[in-house]
Amino acid sequence: MPDPIHEIPPEKPKPDLPPTRERIVLAALRLFQEQGFTATGVSTILREAGVNSGSMYHYFDSKEDLLRACLQWYIEHLEPIVMAPQKAATPGDPVERIFTLLDWYRQGLVQMNCTLGCPVGNLALECSDQYPLVRELIDRNFENWAAEIERWLDEAGDRLPGDLDRKSLSKFVLTVMEGGVMQARAHKSIEPFDASVAVLRDYTDRLLVEAAAKKKSRGGSGGGKAR
Amino acid sequence: MPDPIHEIPPEKPKPDLPPTRERIVLAALRLFQEQGFTATGVSTILREAGVNSGSMYHYFDSKEDLLRACLQWYIEHLEPIVMAPQKAATPGDPVERIFTLLDWYRQGLVQMNCTLGCPVGNLALECSDQYPLVRELIDRNFENWAAEIERWLDEAGDRLPGDLDRKSLSKFVLTVMEGGVMQARAHKSIEPFDASVAVLRDYTDRLLVEAAAKKKSRGGSGGGKAR
DNA sequence: GTCTATAGAGTGATAGAC
DNA sequence: GTCTATCACTCTATAGAC
């Protein structure tokens, strides 16, 4: 047996599970999405996280405080989990990237057999009226989501009409996603989601065609591709 | 004192409150929309309806059964409460009627200071995964809503492009309404709802212009008005 | 920081008299 | 068909030892 004092310590001396607080948040994230906030009991969260009541109330003032931590988690993970993969998949075409993003939500929905849906959207309808601080965090989630889309629309430059209201359209993309997810869950089929995205595609194509035509008539280098 | 036997009975011998069952449903409709299904206790429904536990469980098997009765109520009242007023307000212009309908939802939202929202949409996200029979009724609500819009789009005839996918567009209108309501509630402002409707307006205008142009090029009587 | 035990209120649902 | 009373649980949150 080697002398423990001279053992070289491993780089990660703690191969532990994530710290208690994070385990609680991760369990709550999953359960709130599966069952909703009200329908999820604190005791279930504790059991799934493998944690005791005293630990949870050490880190969080209340169940609502834990919910706020979950929404903060979504804010912090929007870029790395949701947006960055789409930028990597569609680096050169910010308009097409919007549909790559919508297809990412589509895949999640299909994978879950049209259950669960958008966790923030679910909480928006369940909790916005009753918990003002929660509503603010949901709002910030939506604002950040739409702000990213708006940057993509800006990035498209003159491929889109110059007088296009990019801020409204960015919110509209979120509207299409959330509305499509809602109907897909109710219909237990991806079809209403696809139908909604197809209409958005048609609209976008018309915007691209219009911008290309104006560019051409002004003596631009040529019409861009519509897709 | 007149002889009671010869008294002419009033046409409605029962000026009573609505019968017990309906009082329960009406209270539940309101509370489920205000607080959600899970967050609403049966005891609260009973108190608000002025009814005792035994009466409720005489008419309904369970709280979920009462929820199904509420969704049935929405199905039965879609036409008289939601759709008929728009047809009366915009009898000759089925395309404009869609925006009259969206403005009807807008008014409700503004009146309630951007709370409550669409009661069926709320239940869709809260209950679709957990209660299969409830999900089916929510689906039927959405189907009927979109089917009415589709009839309006059909009614518009050649004012809209002949190759337009009217079924998809009808679902899309529902998508815009629900997605706009969700963001308005989260933002506690009507602005995201208006932004979404404005984009739908722009899209619709483009469809009308395209159909009018095609009609003209085929030698029709003239271009229709874009609004 | 984590443990056990429990308070105190509320949950959906039922039994049985009237 | 409506009443009261109550069952058997579950809920969120806390107290206090370790």
C-alpha cells in the first residue's frame, strides 16, 4: 500500500454527483415540465433528487423560489443548449437557421410522442397570473429568445425587405413555435405544428422574393435564392 | 285575494337560479381559468357555486369529470359566444372577419389586464399529457375553432390564391392567437399580441394582392381591395 | 449542510341520513 | 337530489438534533 501522503491527488478529487442544490434544480426542471408546477409535490422532487426536506429549504425559501431557480436555469442555458447548435448547423444562412431551430423543437416533440412541449410556455400559462416574480422570469426567457431571432433577422441584411418590422417578426416566430406546440400536444400529432411552420415558410419565402426583386430592380448583382 | 286555482301561471314558474349542475359548471369554468385545474380545489368550486359536496358528486364522477363537462360547455358555446358575433360584425368580408375575431380576443385580454387568456389553451398545456379524455375534448375545441376559420377562408373564394392551403392557414390563425396570448400574459402587455397579429395581417395582405393580381391578369373585373 | 419528525392546513372523495 | 360529517391522504413548510 503506497504512502497516502505522497499519493498524487486526482485532478477531480470529487467525482461526486452534482452538488445538492443542482440535483434539486435538475429534478424540479424535469418534474415541472412533466406534470406542471402545482401538480408536482415537493416530496416528489425530494425523492427524485435523493435529498431531504431540510436540504431543499436550506437552498430555497419555498417551492416558488425553486421554480424561479428553474427559470433562471433556462435563461442561462438558452444560448448553449438551444441557440448555439442551430448557429453551428446553419452558420451562413440566418433565415434558414430559424427553420432549423423550429425543426429542433419539432424533433423534441416527436421524440416525446407530442408530450411535454416547451417548459417555459407551460409555466407561462400556468403561473404568470399567480406569481409576479415568476412571470417576470418567464418574460425574460421569451424576450431573450426573440432577441436572438431578431439578431438573425438583422444578420440576413438586405435578403429581407428593408422596411420589415424585424422586432415583430421575431416575436411572431416564437408565437408560431408556441402555438404549434400547443396544438400538436392537444392533437397528439405533429401535424398542426408542421402546418403552422409551413405557413411561416410561405410567408418568409414571399419576404425573400420581394427583397430580391427590389434589389434587382435597383440594379443589384442578382436575385438571391428563395430557399 | 284572487282564487289561486284560477290564477294564470307565469310562463316561467321557476325564476330560480340555474339548476345545480349548471351552477357547478359555471363556477368551475371561472375558477379553472383563473387558477388552473390543479390549483383549484373542489371545496372552492363548491363554495363559489353555493353547493355541497354531495350534490357535486351526484352529477360528476370526479373533479376530472367536471373538467370534461367544462370543455363540453366550451364546445357548445363556441358558435354562439365566440363566432356568431364576428359573423354579425363582419358579414360580407370573411377575411376581415378573422381580424375581427382576433380583436375580440384582444379586447378580452386588455379588459383583464393581460391575465386569464384562452381558457382552453391554458388547459391544453396543463392537462393534455395527464388526462387523455380531457386532451380529446381540448383537441375537439381546437378542431372546431379552426374548422370555422377554414369555412371563412373558403367563403373568401378567389379573393385568396386558389392554391392556398386553407386548412393549414386556419390552424395557423389559431397558432397566432394562442402564441400571442401567451406572450401578452408573460409580458403583461398587449404589445406582443399586437405584433403577432400585425405580421399575420401583412401575410394576409400579400395573399390578397397576389390573388387580385392573378385575377386581373386572367381578365377579371378588377383587383379587389387589399383591406 | 443534512437528518428525522411533524405541524397545520388542505386534498379529493364517500357514507348515510333526510 | 341535497345535507352533514368525515375518511384517508397529501400538501408546503418548519423545528431542532447532529
